[in-house]
Amino acid sequence: MKFRILVPVLFLLFNCSDKDDSVKPLLSYVPENAFLIVKIEDHNAFKNTIENNEFLSALSPSNTFERIRKKVEYLKYLSPKSESILALTETTDSRFEFLYVTDNTADLVNLDSIQNKSVESLKFANSTFDKYTVENVSFYTLITSQKVIISSSKLLLEQLDGAAATKLPETLQKLYNITGKNKPASIFINLNTGNRLLSNIFKEESEIKTSGFSDWIALDVNNTSKSLNLSGVSIANDQTWNYIDLLANTRPTTNTTASFAPSQADAILSYTFDDYTVFAKNRELSSGVVSPVDPPMNSVEEIGIIYIKDEKAVVLNTYGAEGISEYLNNQKKGVIEYQGLEILNLEKNDFLNNRFSPVVKGFKTNFCVLLKDAFIFTETEAVLKTIIRDYKNASTYSKTSVFKTLNDVIAKESSILFVSNSGNITKILENDFSVEFSNDLKKVKLSQFGLAAQTIADRNFYHTNLVIQKINPKISSTKSATNLFTVDFDSDLVTNPQFVTNHITKRKEIIAQDENNVLYLISTNGKILWKKQLSGMLQGKVKQVDIFKNGRLQLAFTTNNQFLVLDRNGKEVTKFTKTYEGGNLNPLAVFDYDKKKNYRFVVTQGEKTFMYDSKATIVKGFKYTKAEQPIIAAPKHIVINYKDFLVFKLKDGSLKLLSRVGDVRTAVSEKIDFSENEVFRYKNKFSVTDKKGVLHQVDLNGKVTKTNFNLSNDHGMAATDNTLVLMNDNILTIKGKKIELELGVYSKPQVFYINNKIYVSVTDLQNEKVYLYDSQAKPIKNFPVNGSSIIDLGDLENNKTLELVAKENGKTLVVHKI
């Protein structure tokens, strides 16, 4: 089932500015095939609500909205003094037309200020119609002794003239009798004929239908400019079965699905009932299918659906999980341990379809986990891990600004509840919307609005509330870093995942490699774009270059015995594929001295140095082709006082500071027992630590200054010009400020400079936690987050919002949004 609760919402999005029901005599003028009626109690209040509503204003770029606006534009020239009705109907040529009826008063129509207008009289049978053309928009009027009838269609007036009064549906009359009186307007929708409206919105093969949900629904328009707020009731016909009858004779309970959904969910849909046996009997009456008796479902009180990108999860919330838990354990074919919980891999995947259709259908229950008394089912392992991760991190949908904004204005217990960011509806129903309508929606910025629709069963009535309201981002209580997506691999990852830039979209993608030396490129959405088998493991980080100077980026790196450059599709740039006998290569160094893409690719192997240009040929002018001792790290290019230095660390403790051509630029006489840390430029000096934790700083004259920090042998160091970061045991020091972390095994610190701000990261590899601080040693809010490797930090979608990527539990890559 695709969002039966969305049905009223779809009407509201494109029609609520135009329709309403009237008093009993006025209703008799409405054509029998009208599927939407608006009763307007206060014309000016209704007009002001529509014109000043923020959500409806946001819809104005839509062609659909503009067509409707033009159809009823004549309403702005009317000034009725009493109730009126506006009806939407379908003519024989499948066009939508409008009919408006109100009392006849002398000053009803005011066209005095309009220059571009004309009026002509038309005769039909025994009546005379007036055709008004105002600003190139035509409408027709028929005046009786008591009423004025206005329509966008001459045919509608001709059919109405002389016809007997319309026989009102009994359900519609009931709803009229219970609608609010002190509201600007009330909307009445015939859901059994509403499919006509949706035919222009959805594809022919779409499952989205309004028929079968209930008969008529009535909604009062509440007067507010900040939100679109509609409340009312719906009634199902006693003679026929409707979808909403699944919840007949039940009472709603608290909706909990949002408290299990991850913060990045697109939407949640929740069904609740106080008696499962009544629900099961209703389901049997609707489908004629008896629910299986095993396992006993009597404790189920909520069925929830979580929408995450193009996947779903189903929640069964219970007040007692023992019976279902025992059944599922007998149906498992495997168990996956994850964050202290058991994920069951189930043998039978039709478990939910057989017991809960049509609420759940076509869903494969491949995986399940128990959280409190709620069973969470998914089709993929990755989605279930995302749910578990956010649940444990207290980053659930219930704490998002979308849900919290809407939760303040809806009832806390609903028989049916749907909540979403309005912009996400397009994503969820992407395969159902027609191409034309989908393209039309892209013109509208709806992401700033939240949408909630709820139905509450109450004897023979169903109370309905619809709210579309601007999201208040300040009330979110989710963690500042939330899980964006995860990617699961068949083998353990052996390199730290890294962001790279897609030169086409300007967004970030991710490079990672597994233990089988397979290299992966992963998209912004967590999809594997390609994978490539390499001969060995990556050495260090991948470099991005533009060797052809055409804006197209390549990936350059070394493995144990190869130097490779790959294009965006993972194909080798052939002339750069070079193999080195004996292997044992250091990470690749890439120098771009003048930022003109005249690259120097530096491959080091033992004592040898190979420097290539952008044509993959050896740079003949470079002299330092053989070092005095084995080179123990990738050389670095450091600029101090506008002078270029190529920095080499040698096995005997020599620090070589060379010019571009490989001559010694600054001689360093002292030997340094290098730690595993790089050489950095700090305070305009070449700065590196030794194994005893002494900081050695070399100035441009080769003078060495030493500072003893008494660090352990495996300490970590990173630096920028003015920021020194040290990691020693569980003490992180940033600019001299010490932070005592939990006991653990910590990675080397990393320093990122992004959007004019410094971030410092370190990972507890033992406890799998990632910490993030600013340059003042202040923690970024709500860190640490899960992660088991050194991270990379970047702007994934090029929107000034940061994301980080890390490994998690060996075979999983996780991306957190900050």
C-alpha cells in the first residue's frame, strides 16, 4: 500500500485554494459528479488565508498550481455577503471545471477598476447567460431569482439550467451537519471519484488511488498564514468495505514509529489499534483471508512503516514480545552480532505480508531485530544497521526538527499517522508521479515545510487532521552528527575510506579498498559506482589530479609495486601504469609547484626516487634520484618564505631539505630518530617528532630547536602553521590545551581546514569512537560517533554542510552528516 493517508494531502497541495461546501439549498446546485466542494463561510477571511499562506505561496512556481489559479481567478472580483460554494467537477471531455454559487446581491461583482473586460449575452433554451472576459480569462454567469451561479464552463451552466435539484449523498449530508461553523471555509472531498483528479498527477500504472479509502471527507480550513491547517472527519459507507474500515471499532494508541526511525528517514507511517483481534477480524472481512494463528499476534498494537531513500522498514510494536520472539528465533537461518544486538536473518520472508496486508504487502522480511518491545524488519542488512545505529545514538526521527515541529500541533494518539518533510514526498512517490508532474514539482521548494496527516477512529467517524507547516530548525534535538548512509562489503576494508571529488557534479564520492585489494568508488548516495581489482594494497592516500588540464580529474596512487592513474570510470591511464620490481613503494607524492597543473609525480622505493611529469616521463632535471639511505616516507612539498622545499626522511635519521631540482637547499646536520609522524610546517619551521616524543624544529638555516613533550613511542602528531596537535595515550593536546579521553587505543590526530575553520579528529580504535574538536579544543556537539578508522572530513554535497566517512566493524563504511 502506498500512503493511503497521503490521499487527502494530494488534494490539498493543488486544490485547497479553490473549493468549499454550502448550506443545504446551495448544495442542491452542485453537479452529481463533483468530487470536491468548498463551503465558504467568510469569503474575505478565506481569501486572505489563501493569499497569505506561506505554503501556498511556495507552490506558485508550479504549472499545476498556476492552471488552477487562473481557472478561479474570477473569485477575486466577487464580494458575497453570505455563504457560497465552489465545486470542482469533470466534464464529458475530461476537463476540470468549476462551479460557484452564492446569494444574488447587487454589489456581488465589482469590475469597475478593470480596463480589459467585455460582457456578452448568450441564450440557451429559456435562459440568458452572461459571458465575462476579464484580463483574457472567461467565465459565465446565470442569475436566478435567489442565486448567482458562476462557472468556468458554459456547458455546466447549460446542464444545470432547468435540471432537477441534485440528490445529495447521505454521507455528504451527514458531514455537512457536523462541520465547523466559525471557520473561513470547509472542504468536502469525494474520495470514490477523486481518482479523476489524480489521473493527471500519477502514472496510469500507479497504485495510488483515492477510491476504497473512505467515502467523503470533510475538512475545516483553520485561519493561519504560517501553516496550512485542516481538520475534520471522514465517513465510510456502511454498505461497502473501505480501507479505513481496517480500524473500525478500535481505539488508537500512542504512535511510536518515529522513535525507532533513523533521523535521515524520509517519512514515517503508523497504524495503531488497541485490540489486534478486532483488527484481524476487520482484515478478514475485507479480504476473506484468515490470518495465520502462529505466532500469536495479540500483543501487537502498532504497525509502522519507515521510508529511507528507496527502501522501507516495518515496525511491529507490542506490549509483550515473548511469543513473536520465540517464533522468529525458530525461523532464523543465521545471526549477525551488531552493537550488542542480534540481527536475525530469517528463513521465510513473507511473514508480514501474510498477516498484515494490505497495510504491508510485497515486503520481504529478510532481517529483524528487537528494540525494546518492537520488532524492526528490513529487506537489507544495511538499512537495519542504520536504524540500530541511530537508535543507539539517540538520533531518531522523533527528535528531528520536522517531527518536533509537527508533533506540537497534532494529537498524540492516531489510528493512522503520516509525517514527512514535504520535499521528501517527491522522493517517496518518484515511481508513481507522472513525468510532467514530477518535473513540475522540481520547480517548487517544499523542503522547508513539514507535513503531517492523521486519522483517529471514533465509533462511526474518523477524525482527520492535515498540517503543512514551516519547519523550525532550532527545535531539533538530534545529534549534530547523524548517520547519512552505510555501505556493507563482503570483505573487510583495509584502507581508510577517503573523499574524492566528482568533477561533473562537484560533489564528493568515496574511495575504499577491501582485503582482497578490490578498489571501490562509492556515490554520494552510498551506491557502488565501480570496483577494480588491484595487485596490492593502496599506499597512503589517493591523490586527485587533472593531467590533461580539461577539468576532468583522475585518481593517482601507488600500491606495493605499482604506480597507477585511473580515470573517473576506473580505467587506467595506460602510460602511467608502471610496475617496480621488488615492490616496497612508499605512498605517492604529487607536487604542483605553481598551481598550474604541471604535476610532478614522485615514487620512492628504497633509496631510489622516480620523478615523472604529466606525460609520465622521467623529469631529467631532477638530480636526487638516489638517496644516501632508504627513504622511509613519501616526500613532502613545503613552502616557507616563498621558497620551495622537497622534504625527505631517511632511515638513518637524516632530514633532507631540497630544492625543486634536488639540490640541498638547507643542510640539517643533526640526525633524528623519526617517529611514525609526518614532517609539518609549524611556526614557519620544519617540525617533526622523534620516538621519545621530542619535537624537533628546523629553521631555514638548518638550526634545530628541541622541545621535550615526554610522549610515548607511538604518539601522534599533526600541525598547521599555528596549531600543534598531539595525541599521547589517552591525552589529546590542541594548542597546549589538554583533553583527557576515555582509556583506549587512539589513532594519530588529523587536522582539517574547511570553510575557514579548523577541525581536529582522533579515533579510539579499540572502542570504535570518533572524536571531533575545534582549534580551541572545544568538542563538536554530540561527538563521539561510531567509527573504527581514521576519518576523512569534507562537504559531500557542496552545500556548506560537513560529512565524515569512516570504517565501522570491518566490513562497513559509514558516512555521518554533521
